[in-house]
Amino acid sequence: MNSSSDQIDHEEAPIAVEAFYAYGYGGRRMLAIRAPFAMGADGADIIGRAIEADGRRYVVVSIARQISGPIHHGEPFGVELRGADARDESAA
């Protein structure tokens, strides 16, 4: 999937994530989640992908972390979001 797209690939099921809380950081809409799987430090495995938290779909635009190194399964970190439906600007 093209991470710059405003639309998700509707054939790809969203990744179910455990969400803690929504917050704003530097003017960005963020959601604190628990990593659904292990991935590299840059989060490339989840950026551009659809996720589902609390029954809502989002697209991950970027990640934010306070530590470096690989992301471990279950580790909390922040994801910048866009509503999965391009018309949904109130998501998060």
C-alpha cells in the first residue's frame, strides 16, 4: 500500500491494536498503542497500514517513541493517525 494515499486497501484487514489514549503532539493526532508485533525501530512495518482500535479504523502516518532500538511485541509507543475514511477528519 502506498503510505501517502488517503485511502486504505480495503482488501487488507486492519491490524487490531490495544489503544491506551489519544493525544496531540506538535499539532499531530496521536494514539498510544501497544505494538501488535515486533518490528524495526523505524516502524516501517506499520506505517501506511490500517489499524483498528476500539472499533474505529485509522491509517498510521508515522510513529513516535521515547526510546531507540527495535520495537518489541507489546511495547507501548505512539502512532500518528489519519482516519481510514478520508472524509473522517474527526478520528481519534
